[in-house]
Amino acid sequence: MDDGLVAWSPTKGRPRRHSMHAHPTVLLALRGPMGTVDTAVVGCADGSVTVLGLPRLETIARFDIGGGAVRSLCLLKTGTVAFLAGNQQGEVWALVNHTTQRATRMFTIDGPVSSLNITEEAIHVRSGWMHHVRTLEGAAVMDQNTSEGYANHRYQRLGNVKPNEWLIT
């Protein structure tokens, strides 16, 4: 059942629930300086990102990027409330809590964002079989179709085909 609730059940203490304003689509949990998970970042179907403090599930920050469901989250800078968020329309946003412009669109790719990963010098974005690499400023470095290395096999649907007529290749 998808009722928009986020639940936290700590090993010590009582479980808590938080009702989100929209259906959650992606969750990123972060460890604090003591090594325990103390923050949860939740992307929602309406294009918003909510940062929740654990274990009480209080709202620390909320960002609105619009453009459809948030599909991927990635920590942008350790120790601060700074994230990358990718949505259904292929937009990648930088979300930083301590700046005047809290949500900044960095770049757009063709297709929805499946995953985000950041290294010291580049942002890696996956969209299905496509792998996009961008600089931290958003300039394109590489676009690669990773399905090119696989052979296309013929197949036949088994709808109205008798078992002795199956095509096996």
C-alpha cells in the first residue's frame, strides 16, 4: 500500500511515522559524524525533495524542483545540506540549503534520470542504457550508449504459436 508514509524504526526507542505531502519515489539515507544514520532525504512524485532528521522525522529543509517525479538523489557535498536530484524529465538540479538560490538546474539529458553519482571531477548520470558524464559546471564530457556491446537477438512472442513451432535462437 502506498499511502505516502515514511516510517523509522530505530533499534532503541519507539517507531515513528511521517506523512509526506506527496508519494515518496526515492530515499537517500546519510550517516552523521558519529557513524549512525541521522538524516533521510526523500524525493517525491510532485518534484519536491524533503530532508528529514532522524529519529524524530522532523523536517530540516524542503526544496521544490518541479518537472515530474524525483527519480535519483546524490550527496553533493559532505557535511552540508547539498544534494543533486534528477527527475523524470531528465533535469539534474543542485539543491543547496545555505545559498540565496536554493535549487539550481545544472543541465538536462534526454530521457529520465535513473541514477546519479559524483566523483571529484565529474557527474555520472545514467538513463537506461545511456551513460552521460558532465563536469561539475554541467558541460558535456561523454555520452555513451552502453547497449552497443550486446548483440540483438531475434525473438518471437508465444501468443498463438504452438509449442512445436517455437523459434529458439
